[in-house]
Amino acid sequence: QVQIVESGGGSVQPGGSLRLSCTASGTIANFPTMGWYRQAPGNQRELVAAIIRDGRTKYADFVKGRFTISRGSARNTIILQMNSLTPEDTAAYYCNADISTTWPPRQGEYWGQGTQVTVSL
């Protein structure tokens, strides 16, 4: 059994920042690939950023240098630092974990419950 817990969502004004955290735990010891996806109402879930074991990262074009994904100090933990947020970033952000290592990063079968990010005036 795998549990993925996300935190750090909230409401901010345009131009603000948020820091999302995700930790995966359970019967699987390691998740070489982890990432963040987002989904707004009526839209499909889309990749925001992902990171693999060797540190290589992949970002969606809409990030435009504003977001940074990194590994946290705890095992199977990732961080998404989001700066210069815009209303278009409003969505539920989901943490994803995969047991494989590949390039480009592969979407895994394990998902968190999601954390809401709302950007508005």
C-alpha cells in the first residue's frame, strides 16, 4: 500500500508564491520518478514538473522559469516552489510517484489526493 501526502496549497494574489510538498510512503521503498500534475475544473490533468533519480527535471512550457521542482531532505519527498503565480495557475495540484526510472519521466500509477492552489485578486 502506498500513501502520498501533499501540502502547501492555498490562496494567493497574482505574483505571489507557494511551496508545495509531497511525501510518498508505504510498502514501496523508493520512487525514482516523482512529479507534480495539475487539473482545473473541466480540464484534463497535465504535467507541471517531474524529477527522476539522477536529478534531471522536466517542466511544462507554461512554467516559463517560474517553478522549480526539487527533492526534499526526507526520502521520497519532492518540493515544488512556485513563484510569479497567475490566475491561470489555479488548479488542484497532484503529486505523482512511479517506481521506474526513465527519460522523459514516466507518469506513475500512484497519486495523492491533491492540494488546491487558487490565484486571484
